[in-house]
Amino acid sequence: MASKSPPPDLSRSALSALWPMKAAQAAAEYGIDAWQRSILTMDVLRERGNQYLEHTKSGKPPVLVFDYDMVLDARELPKPANYALVRIKPDASHAKTDPKKRPFVVIDPRAGHGPGIGGFKMDSEIGIALQHGHPCYFVMFFPYPMPGQTIESVCAAEITFMKKVNELHAESDGKPFVIGNCQGGWALIMLAALAPQQVGPILLAGSPVSYWAGVEGKNPMRYSGGLMGGTWLASLAGDLGHGKFDGAYLVNNFESLNPSNTYWSKLYNLYAQVDTERERFLEFEKWWGGLFLMNKEEMEWITKNLFVGNKLSAGEVESFDGKHRVDIRNIRTPIVVFASWGDNITPPQQALNWIPDAYASVDEIRLNEQTIVYCLHEKIGHLGIFVSAGVAKRETSELASALDLIETLPPGLYEAVIQDTQPDMPGLAYLEGRYLIQFVPRTIDDILAFDDGRKDEQAFEVVDRVAQINQGLYDTFASPLVKAMTSEASAEAARAANPSRMERWGLSNLNPWMFWVQAMAENVRANRRAAAPDNPFTKAEREVSGRIEQSLDRVRDVRDEMSERMFKAIYEAPWLAAAVGLGGDALGRRGPKSATWEQDELKRLKRQEIESQFETGTVVDAWARLLLYVRREENVVDERPYNLMRRMIDEMEPEHRPSLAAVKAAMKRQAFVVALDEERAIAALPGLVPEMHQRRKGFEAARKVASARGKPTAHQEERFRRVASILSLDAPVRPRRAA
């Protein structure tokens, strides 16, 4: 057998002679790849432009991946609005919906873009509802507002929608679960406050409610209203639009927040991965480029009452008849808030600071019998809250599946903590899926700790006053002139010239220079020669891209810092506050009002009601009282005991089985009783359960439920012994006498 010849001994000079050849080969490979990617990228942009034109021609329908049926068209209501309620039709991948299950309603944001982001993907808020068999409805809107349409018209339409959903599901096991995405969240708050009997639990997903809140050095968007001089620019835009406000202006503002993504990263990612990125890019751009209009009056109301006035958080928005205030404290069902630390449009402070605005303490929340739950994501961006499949599968799914538990929570403030399960975790048999959700009691101080203090919000009170002055000057002197110089034709021309539209139709087939792009792209796809991933020039390209992105981020940071400094220099100046009549003690009056005689009377009546319930109640009340008494010392509410309790109830004989509504009501009732005087509450248990066999059965059931999280703690064991003694369960069982 011949031996292998040794490898050739290449000298250093021979190796160095090969480097230019390899470099030239890599350069040629990269050059061809880069040129082909350029052509393919231009062709995708051409397709985006054609898609924009086609979407516009078809009336800009929702970009939902689900089919739907029209239920109500608000354009036909007495107060018409360009909104509609549709019912989502499940496809073959989803289970058949159960009309007796709680219906889900998704309200999408009307903030420049069209509807559909809440059902943009199969794994979405709508998809989660359908997977669990819930009937699902979607609140959509049309591109053009109705003549004379106001925010009042929109809110009235949404209340009508909720009445219709309740009518269609009168026998469901709960009121509708309503999700408000971004701007749809504050609209949902108004709906729930004005018609609290029409909604079940509500979820505010990335919804700004406290617009002045934020952290110094971050959240620059909150300064824009002051730096523009208030609300008058929105009115000017409405007048230039011949009575309509172009949503493209809002999109322009969103894009300016992150210039590195807008002007580089988004397009570079398409260019770098054009072979695989085309479909995802076009799918998202269809929604992002679907620009809608509002009436001038609608945008004026939003800027005056929300963006600049911040009246919703303070409870200063009046109902449309002027007889009531839109007070968040009027909402009777649980409020769930989902926000993210990675959201630069709705940071957690803006999503949560309405809580300390409305309540001075958790005791006030409890007194108002309100349940508030919040859940914070570590890094997902604003759109990811509604679009990300990961968020839909984890946070949205867990919160949706825990609705009954949330409705059972005693009134108060909680943080929802979602964690992965572990193989050695107790009670895995009582969980569905890979996650465990727990509700941890929190305080108002926990919410305030997210902020760096609220003194900085005093400057926004000055902004509000300056905005009112500037608005009055504009309405009196400038608005009549602008209206006289505009027409529908000039408004249409201005809309077409907006960069968000021009970059689309300008690179579509309307541009004759794009025809050669299509022809060349077909040829490139037939002869595609992609460079190797380890090509040194490809690596250099990625490094250069990273440097460009970093540079644009630095420009953004400098701009934001300068904006913040300018804002503070203007609106924190004592002379300006005094000039607009806000000097001295006039600033900083926002927040919970001091106790009034009405609140004192409410406390007295609530205590009187609780006092009457110590020695009275049903067996369900007694069991609820027992469970609350023997809960773990940290008072964390866990889904495992609740799920076990539901199974035990389902296994009971129908004639003895309590309804879920009765259990929820009993838990809330007894939470007040135990909180007021737990010793008296437990001492009264024998009177509520006179039969010994019921006592034993309930006691054993309570022990089983308490063990769903693992072995009871020493604290729980002591309490169980105390209850057993009070119920005489530790006495020997006497045999029954023969008849």
C-alpha cells in the first residue's frame, strides 16, 4: 500500500502570493452579490409602492390575517363615525368558538395608521382568543372620517358596539374582555368609565394615559408639545387639510424618534437579507403605509385633552353632555396594564402614573372596590407589544387565560409576574402550558419608584397654559386666513407630498424609471450568486452599517438632550409661570384629592356593610373566608391553587356546585371581612357552617388547595390548627347511635 505523500511545504513567500488572489476573488464575489442585492432591494421597494397604491385603491381594508363578518357599521348610527364592529371568523387551524365563552373585543389604535395590527399575525391577540375558543370581535375604522365626526361620535359608537356584543352573548360566562392597543387604550378607558356595566376586564396594551410622566434624560416625545408651542400646530395642520388632519404627520413623528432605524437600519436589513426578508418587509409596510385621516375637531380634542392637557389621568375630561366627568375610578371591572421598558412611545411611567394620580394609597383602591394589575416586559418595543408572536404566546396568552382568576382577586394593586416552569416545581399538574403566572401585591410607592420624581411635571402645567393662549391667538387671527387660502385640491396635494406617501408612490410603477428595475430583478433572481457569509467584504459591510447606526443614534441622543434642555429652560423658568398666572402655589396641584366628606361617608357605609357580614353568609362564603385566612404570608396569588379549586368545583355534584360568579363574589366579599378583623372572621365560621360533615369536607378541601403550591408553610400550618380548633375538628369523632 503506497504511503501518502507529505503535504507540500509552502514557504511564506508562496502563501503571501496567494493572498492577493483570494482577496480579488472575495472582492469579485462580494461585488456581484452587492450589485444583485441592490437590484433586488429596489424591486422590493417598487413592490411596496405598488402594494401601497393597490391598498389605497381597495379602500385600505384592515391588514388582518383573519376573515371577518360585519356586525355593525357606525357610519349608519344617529351619530355617525367611520368605525365598524366585525366578528372574526376562525380558520381551520383554530377550534370552533363557543358562544357561551367570554367574548374578546380588540380595539386597534387610530393614530395615523389603519386598523389590523392587533390581528397582524396568526399568533396575535386575536389568535390567542380563537385558540381558546372565545368568540372574537374587532373594532375597525375606515380611511376618511364622517362629516362632523367628533371623539364623542367615536365613543358613542364604541359603547353601541359593546351593547351589541353583550346582546349577542347574553348567556356567556362573563362580560367581554376588551383589549385597547396604544391609542385604543385611552378610548377604552373612556368607554369603560362611561358605560362600566358593558365591559368585563380591560387590557391597556402600551396605552399612554399619563402623558406628562417620564424620566429625565429619556422619553423625549413628551417634550414635543411644549417645544411646538402647544396645540395650535395641530389646528394649523387641520386647516391646511381643509378640515381634516393627515395621520401621516403622526407617523412622521414616530419615525423621527429613531432616525437610525428610519433612515438606515430598516432599509439596510432589507438589503442585507433581501433573499429572505421580502415577505416580512412588505407585510409590515402594508400596515405602516396605510395612512388614515381624522377630522380637525378630533385631533384638536386629543391634543388639548390628552397630549398637552393630560386631563384623562387627572379625571378632568367631561362627558359629552357635560353632566359627568370621565373618571377612571368609575370603572367597575379589573384593569390590566401591559407596558414595556423598551417602549420609547409609551414608557411604563405614562402607562401607570394614572394610578397615583387617582389614588393616594392602595387602601383607597380597595375602598373603591377596584382591581388593578400591571405586567412589565423587559425590552420589547412599542409595536412589539401588539405584533410580537413571542409576546402573544407568553404575556397576552397568560393574562387572557387568567381572567377568571383576575376577577377573583381581592380589590387592590398587583403586579403580574410570569415565569417559566421547572421540572421540580410543585403543582405542575395544575398548570396548562410552560408558564406560571402569579399576582404580587404592590403599593402606590412601587409605582412611583418607576419614576425619578414628579416635580418635573409642573413644567407641563405651564405648557398647558401657554398652549391655551397660543390656541386662542391662532383661532382668532390665523385660522380664518388659512381656511380662506386652502381647498380640497390643495389639501390632497399636500397629502401626496408627505414623505411617508411620496417614498411609496415615487418608487412604484407610476415611475417609468422603475420598469427596468423589474426586468433586471427577474434576471438577477434567475442568476443569483450570493456571497459566502464569511466573506471579508460582507463582514466589513456589516461593521460599517453598525458604525452608521451608532452615529445616527448619537445624533438622536444629542438632539434629545438639547430638546430637553431647551424645554426646561423655557418652561421651568419662574417668570414664564408667573406670566401665565401659575406662579407660587398654583403649580403641582395634580394628584389625588384630599379626603372629602363623601369619601368619609363611603368609608363609614363600607365598614357598616362589612360589619353586617361577619356572622352571616353561605357555605361558599365560609370556604372563601377560610382560604383567605390560611393563605401564605407573602399574600402572593398563584394560579395553581385557583386552577385546582376550579377542578374541584367542576367535579362536584351539579346540585351542590356553586357558580363561578358566586365564588368570585364570595372571595371579594370575604377579603374585606378578613382584612377588617380576621380573628372575628374566623371565630364566626361555626355559625356559617353548622353541619360537622360540611366543616370537615370544606377544611380538607382548603388544605388540598393550599398544598397546590407545595407543602404548606409553618405559618399556614399554625392557621390550619387554629381553624380546626375553632371548628371543633380536632375533637374525636363520636359514633352515631343506632336507631
